[in-house]
Amino acid sequence: GTPPPLREEEEEEEEEGGPERALEKSPFQLTAGDVYDISSVVGRDLLQLSAGPLGPAALARLQFRIVRVLEMLEALVTESGLAAEQLRLERDSLRRELAELRGRGAPAGLSLGPDKMVIDLTDPNRPRFTLQELQDVLQERNQLKAQLFVVQEELQCYKRYTTKSAKTKKNRGTMKSLQNIILKLNSLLFCTVCSLFP
């Protein structure tokens, strides 16, 4: 004879390897679907047990499945315990490091607020000015440059005027003093900028 027709459920199980395949997986590769498959397999065996006595083969299969599930749980619990212990050790190490840094970094009684910053004075790249101070210096530098430009323009106009007019000692003396003033302004501007940006 011909074998009895398979139910749709049994056909799916044969095609995919069935829910029993989840029992063969490593516990660390299980998905939520695998857990439901294992539950389904064990639950089906338990239903058969409650329906009547099982044969020795069916009882051995149920026992194997329960032992396999317990082995998987043991592996997961062991791995979880190791991971938790590693996290505890890392946490304790970080706490010790933080305590050392706090002990080294701040003098007794000094407590920094959330809007404060500790600056290492030996660091050559440390900030030396506030943003407002830098903006003020830039504005002052730009004003000095503008004044210098105006004085240079006036000097050029004066040079043109003096070239056209008669050259007297008095005119040459005034011209010389204007040139000295411009040189002093240039050196003052240069010194100011150099002192601000060492």
C-alpha cells in the first residue's frame, strides 16, 4: 500500500527540518522563533504523555529533548554569568580610575561645577583668553589698522601736496615728523599684535 497522506503541518516540518532542528542549534544562535519551536516540540510530547502511556522510544525522545533544553539553559546561564562578572570587573576598574583621577586632579575642598573647566597650565596648547577677550582684541586691532590706513592716506595726500608746493625746510620737517608718527604707529600695532598672539 501507499503511505497515508501527510498533514499540511507535517509536510512543512519535513521541508524545513521541523521544529526539532532548533534543538540541534548552539544555544548562542537561538532566535525567539527557535525557542517557540522547542516549546512546541516538548509541549506536543507532553500532550501525548498525558493522553496515555508512551512507548519506550517516545519516552526516550522526550527525555533527550528535556535534557537538551536544560543543557542549553545551563550554557546560556554560564555565559551570562561570565559576561556579568566581566562587566562588574570593568565597572570596579573604572570606579578606581575615577577615584584616582579625582584624588589627583582637585585640591582639597575644590569642587568644580558643571560650567567649569580644569586647564593644565603646563600645556602649550591651552586656551589663554576667553572668546570675548579675543573678540575685543580683534576689534581693537581692526580699529588700529583702520586708523593706520587713514594716516597713510593722509600722508600720501600730504606728500603730493608738498611735492607741488615749494620745498622749504619747514615742510620737510613736518613731513619727517609725520613719517616718524606713522613708523611709531606701525611698530605699536605690530607689538600689540605680537603680544596678543605669541
